Amino acid sequence: MLAWYEILIRLFLASFFGALIGLERERKDWTAGMRTHMMVSVGSSLIMMVSAFGFSDILGTEHVVLDPARVAAQVISGIGFIGAGTILFLKGTIRGLTTASGLWTVAAIGLATGGGMYFAAASATVIALIILWALQPIEKRISSRFKQKTLRIVANTSFNIHDILNEIEQIKEVRLSGFLMDKSDEELIMQLKFENIDISKLTNIITGLQNNTTVKEFFWNK
């Protein structure tokens, strides 16, 4: 059995490594961010310790033959189906990834408790609560800096696309990171994605869209 400080070190290191990867994904505006990666990392670390040390007190006993690693593997495979049920895709946005990873970690905590690794289970529970509750404001603050802003325009087919693109190119400190267009016989839908931009820099463009008779509606997604 591992010493308590070794268990704590491994769990905190796992959360730290997961946070580093999650922050990198957060910068790229991916759905699975810092907290999701940290939860998966902590859960994986705990599962590994349970598989390796959780059943050491009965291994080698006469007339007892078992493979503890198979138990952990089957539980984690099963919890994946439950976690998938918490993931939703609504209006182009994926929700529920953190919940799914939380269920996965909770399964690992249950394995640790059943294997007699009470300190590991308690430590993982505390770390998971910190990730889910205390770190949420930090994650929101970080993600708001890198989250892409979207300007969605719905207009008639006679709308001049090149004019608005030329106006954006002339504005300093404004970077267009993505451009999507969907055109039908009746209307034109444009989505312009910007990186780390202040809406005040697009004041002239917003005013022009308001006065443009070919524009039906437009939205600014922060």
C-alpha cells in the first residue's frame, strides 16, 4: 500500500498535469476545458492506484485467485455509457462534459473506497470538489479571454459581402479568425468569428449594418 503522502502527491500531480492540458485546450476554445481534463486525470490516477494497490491485502492468500485490474477496467467501461447520457448537443453547443467526467471520477472514488483506500478516496473527493466548485470562476475568467466572439448577419442575397470584409481589414487590432456563409435563394447568412476583440472596435460596422436596408437582422455573440 502506498504511503498517504505518495497518494496525495500522485493525485495532485495528476490534477496539475490535467490542468495544463485543459488550459491549452481552453486557449483553443475547445469544449472540454480545464476542469474536464483535471477530472479525467485525477480519476485515471486514482483508478491506477486502486488497480495496483487496492487489493494487495488479499492477493496471495491461499485458494484466492483474482485479477483486480479487470474489475477497475470493467467499471470504467460501464460508466462511460452513463457519462455519454449526460452530454447534450444543443444549438451548436456541447453541454455536460464536466458532468460526464465527474461521474467517471466518482466511479473511481467508489473503487478506491471498496478497496480500502480511504485516504485516496477522500483526497480525490476533496480535489474533485475543488475542481468543480472553487475553480469554476477561474476557468470562466480564463476562457473569457480566449473565447471567440461571433457576429452573425442575416441579409438579402443582394448584400455586399466584400464591403464588410474590407472594413474589418482596415480596423487595427481586429483579427478575423473564421468566416462561414450559407446562401439560399431568399437570404444570406454570414458568421464572422473574432479573437479577443472588444465590441467597441466594431462600432462603425454595427452602425452600418443598422442602416443597411439589405440586412434583416444581426447578432453579436459574446
